[in-house]
Amino acid sequence: MQTTKKILYKGAKNPKQANQSGTNSKESPSLKTGEFKNIPIDDLDTSPLNYRISFPKKELDELAADIAQHGIISNLVVRRFDSGRYEVVAGERRYRAAKIAGLKEVPVNIVSLSDQEVVEIQLSENLQRSDTHPMEEAFAIERLRKVYSTLDEISFRMGKSRAFVHSRLKLLSLIESMRSVFMADKCTMQQAIDIASLSAVSQNDFYEEYCSNWQIDADFEMPDTTRALNQFRYDLTEAPFDIKDKKLVPEMGACTSCSFNSATLKTLFPDQSNDAVCSNKECYKNKCNISFGAKILRIFKEDEPDALLFYGSPDRFGDLIHLMPEAATLPQYNYYKVDTLNKPGVPAREDYMDEDEVSGDDEESFKEALEEYENDLQEYEQEMNSGKYRRGLLIAEDKFSVVLFNPEERPSVSGRIELPKAAQVQSAIKSGTATVELLQGEIDRIQAREERSLELDREKVQSLVQQNFLERLSGLTSKPSPADCVAVRLILFQSLDYSARNTVLQTLFMENETFDYHDTRELYKQLENLSEGQFAYLIRMAVVSKPDSKNPKSETGYFLYQMAAQAGLELEDIENGQKQKSDKRQLNQLEKISRLKIQIDKIKS
């Protein structure tokens, strides 16, 4: 015979208590009138609302043995449906163990509850247990979030802190494979939260690299996530883009309000917000690429670089060429194999002055440094105007700049010696740390500087001569000077391609075995002394070696024809020979046309 009695079931804490702490005052499950019964165990069903999914067999077997001996001490809480069946609201673990123990009936408290109240009661009961897994708690809190929109409301219903609720909700960001690792207790709660802070793609990469063998490796251990996760995180203070820009990637918004930015957690987790660290690898890279592309477009528009420079390997150019296909047509240079032109820096007076007292030597040293700076600046400006330098876009990682460089590859730099700076030498002399090597280096620097100064003097003279000579060309001169005639021969010689130049050198200068045409003075002398026949040969080689000299419609082709005629070439024989071939070809064509016309007449008739 079943016995029944009225009981009271108490839900979560009194909302009045919550009001005193300033939390939300919405009512939690209140006192419920229940009915005690012993009902057949086969009439019970588990609750689909129960978030708890882990029931270890060993623990169930131990509980079943205890129930078989002592019975169920604490009643199950159930609710009844119109079908006559019952749903286990609280006590599913006892229900499962009772079935293993072979019980036919179980004691229950039958209460009337809404789905929302069932979720809250199940959560409240399981939170009081020590073996509830945080992942299961996260599932239950997720259900509460569908009813209560704020953390304050949920934390009040649970009687837990906002940080507790937030940490459980954060676990819901774990991908399925990482949830399985966590549910199997292969990582700590903090490690799970750290991993959950990553984007889904980054979590999958982390799983594949560090956890893919966790089910088959008996000795599997989670790596040190503090170090392992660094490859998926980025310091936003070093970001190559504006982290406040909402429009860079509109669907993601600004980094300053993003949930993947550790700095946004300062309210709940102050210890995690000391730095602004992004844990969304894909978004960070995407913003880098978009920002990179915008800067590249601006550089190409404003600076118009005509070459690409790279450090060691041009791998980074792949992204650039994807963004700017026209960059693929630009020549590429290794930064380490060319000379760049950098504007000299103004010397700082404090680098040459003693802090305690200023001596005449200090003033003299600083004055010399200023003079050197002026010389360096003139050299820089002269080099800029020399035409030797080109604008190169220098790419390194996600940073780039436009630099001036000489495209002529320089010799190996392995033997180059870095000479000391004047300020370093003066400082060493003052402190008494100067060495023989240092002072000899300063002597070498001064001598090298003087040699370069002499070169600059010659270049300045040459520049002035060129400017003044150009100004005098505004009027016509009477006749070419001997030097003018030699210059014409130089222009012809310079116009020759590599093959034609070698032929001319062997023909005109083969008797002079010591001739080096790279020696400017020697080249002038040799061109000046050319006979009329040699000069004519040079002219004709310059014209005949041009590719368009074979084209009768080109200017070069026409001039070549006239030159050949006046040189005595039998042009009539060449033309007659070609005319015979032409006449024969035309006769053949007339015969073909005649036969085709006959065919046309047959078709028409």
C-alpha cells in the first residue's frame, strides 16, 4: 500500500536576501507543495532538461550496492505528466543506481514545476555536489541565459558570483573536441578557459597540434598552455593597424570592444586585463592584411616605387602581389646586396660635451662634427640628383618603407670594416678607454673622408661645368670642335650592344693589347685617333647592329639602305634577284586564281 503525505520543497535562496545585496529582485522558485509516494521505477523517465551528462559507471555501481543494502535515503523529486508517467527532476543518479540495484519502486516527491523551475532546481542541486563537472554547469547556465538576460539575474538564481557564471559561460566557447578533453579531466579549469578564449579555428589548430592523441596515449598530459597558446595570441599594442577603427572589418568592429581582447575582461577578471592581447588569430591576420593592403595602395599612389627590396628572401611579396598585381612587374633586389642612400643625421651637441665642464676641445670637436655633417648633407643631395638611385619598397614582415638604393649590386660585404664614429672616439679619449685600434680606425676614417671629399670636389666641378655649358648652348655655334667630333664617336660606341661592341673592339683596337676601354682617358685617346675609315666602320656598325635596321619602314632601315648604296653595295643585283622570285610567285598566284574562277563559273551555271 502506498503512503502519501504533504511536504514542502524549497527552491533557491529568498529573493529578499538578494535585494539586500543590490541584485535583481525577480522571484526564484518558491516553496512548492509536494506529494510523497512510492512509485514503480518503470514509470520514471529521465529529464531532457538535465544538463548533467556524465555518470561514471564505477560510481553508479558503488551507489547501487549501497542502495541495495540500505534503500534510497533521500527521495527523488519528480513531476507528473498527463500520460501518467513521471519525469525525474532531481536525483537522476539515484534513479540510475536504483535500476542497477534492481529496485521495483522508488520513493519520490511529486511536485508541479515549469521547465524553467526544473532547470533552476537541477542546477541548484548539482552545484551543491562536489563531483559536478564545470562543463555540465556551463550547459545548465546556458539554459538559464535563455530566460535571464543578465549575469546579475543568473548569479542571483544560482547564488554564485558573476565571475563564476562568466567563467562557466566561457567554457561554452570550447569546440567539441576540446570539450571532450576537458570532460575527461585531461586539462584544468583554467587551461580550459584559456583555450576557450581562442577562436574556433585556433582551438582546432591547438587541438590538432597538442591534443589529437589524448584518447590513445595513456600518458597524455596537457602542455603548458601559458607558452603553447602564445602562438595564437597577439599583442594589440604592437598591432600594425588602428585597434580603435570600427570600419577596418565592419563585421568584427573595433578591437577595443571585442570579446577576444583580454583588456575587455577587466570588470570580471582584473588579473587578465593588464595587457591588450588578441586571441582571434584569423581576425587579427585579416585586419593586418587589410591594413597592409591599404598602406600599400597609398604608397604606390603617393611614392610610386619602381622596385621591390627584401631581406634575404622575397616570400613576403606573395601577399603584396596578391593585393597589387602590378607589383609583379617590378624588379626585385636583395637589400643586403645593394647600397641604400640615407639622409645624414644632425650631430647632437651633448654627445661632444662633458657634463661637468665644456672645454675648447669639446667645442672644436663639435664644430668638426657639424662640418662633416654639412659635407655629408651635400654628398647626400648630390647623390640624390646623380640619377643612380631608385625608389624601392622595402618589405619586412608587416612593415614597409620606401628607400633610395643603387640597383648596381655591390661586392660582398664580408670584408667591410665598420669605422668608429667621431663622437665615440672623443668619448673614449675623455674617459681614458681609447685603444690603438680605435684611434687608428679614426685615422682611417678621416683619410677615407678626405678621399671622398676630393671625389665630391671633382663631381661638384663637373656639375658646374655641365650647367654652364648647357646655358651656352642656347645659341648656334660656328662649327663642331675636335672634342665634339670625339664625343660623337663616343655616343656611337656607347650605342653598341654587347656583341657589336666586342666586334668593334677586336676590329679597331686588336693591335693595342693594353687598351682598356673602361679607362676614360685611354678611351678618349683611342677614339680621337681613329682614321676616317675606322670612323666610317664605327658609324656603320652602330646602325647595322640596331634590330630595326632590317625593317624598311623604320627610320633606321631607310638610313641603312642609303648608307649601303653610297658605300658601293650592289643593291641592284639584290633587288633583281628578289624580283625574279617575286615574279615567279605572282605568276603562280595568277594561275591559282584562274582555276578558282573557273570553279566559280561552274557553280553558278
